Amino acid sequence: MDPIDAIDDAAAAAAFRRLVRHLRHRDDAQNIDLMGLAGFCRNCLSDWVGEAGGLSREQARTAIYGMPYAEWKVRHQQEASPEQLRRMAQSVAKNAP
């Protein structure tokens, strides 16, 4: 059994909510940089939540961003540089099985 499966669902849910609140607070951490480093971002997290919970894409993104995604983009999203896009492409390529 994978040790992560031993984590109680309530503890996992609390840790997940803490992660989401941390990402909301750290709006300076751009999605493109998260993708370049870890191969996932807030949008990925939203997609996973939506798939697991039967939410629409907009509902899931609002849950993760704490506001409609379009509003978050206007407030916080910066233009991606060519270097950020290159790092993201390299990182996402590692996600393939």
C-alpha cells in the first residue's frame, strides 16, 4: 500500500485546503512558473477537483482561485516570457507516463 493511502481523509482534506489557501495568498507565484517547476498549476488542481467532485470547470476554478478565474487573471496573471514557456514545455513533457 502506498503510504499516502494511510492518511486519514479528514487530514488529507485539511492539508488540501491549506495548500489552496497558500496558493491564493501567494498570487505572486505565477501558474507558468509552477508549471515550469512542478508540471502542474492552479488550473491543473482545479481540473482535478472538478473531475473528482463533479464540478464544472468554472465552479472548480472559482473554488481554487477564490474568485472567478477571469477576475484572477486580470488581477494577478502576468505575461509569460519565452523562457517561462520553454521551462513549462520541458516540465510538462515529464508528466507523460
